[in-house]
Amino acid sequence: MRLDLELIQDTLIVRLSGDLDLGVADYLRDVLEDSLDRQPVKNLVFNLAGVSFVDSSVLGVLLGRYKRISRNGGKVCVVKPQPQVHRILELSGLLRIMAEFPGETDALENIG
């Protein structure tokens, strides 16, 4: 897994790539929680363009961050998931609560 974080105003962009599974779930959760604790983040954008696989443990991490952000009035969205990842997000119900955008610019314009 590769992970890149960028704060643009009050939106944290999380760029992920590789396989997201049980082996990286705790690390991902810790990094995200640390970043959310240290910075004034209202919205969260998960760029999944480079993600080839996601399992239920990471879906739980995404859902947990969704709950934290939405509790404070913010929005969480996903950007450009690969077809196989899109299907998993759809089946899990996450796309019912998180908006999906074709690119980061679209996400930033629509959630801010």
C-alpha cells in the first residue's frame, strides 16, 4: 500500500494505492486518526484510483472515518475507484453514504 495525505483548506485528501487488506488496516486507521487529530479537517476525500483490492477490514476503517467526519458536519467522498473496488463499495453500501466523483477537482468543488 502507498499512502499520501494532502490538506487543502479544510479538506484532507487521502491518496491510496495497492491492495488494502487486513495487513494495512490498522496502520491506515492510525495514520488517518493522527492526521484528523492534528489538523482542522472538515471533509475527507479518498482517492482510490490506484487501489486494486479492498477488504472488509479497510471498509471498516473508511466507515469509521465517515462517522467521525459526518458527526462534525463534514462530508466524505471517494474518487475514481477501479471497477472491482467500485463493486465492493457498492455492495457494502458505502456508496449510498459517500458521494463518488471522477476526480479530485470535482470532489473539492462539490463537497466544500
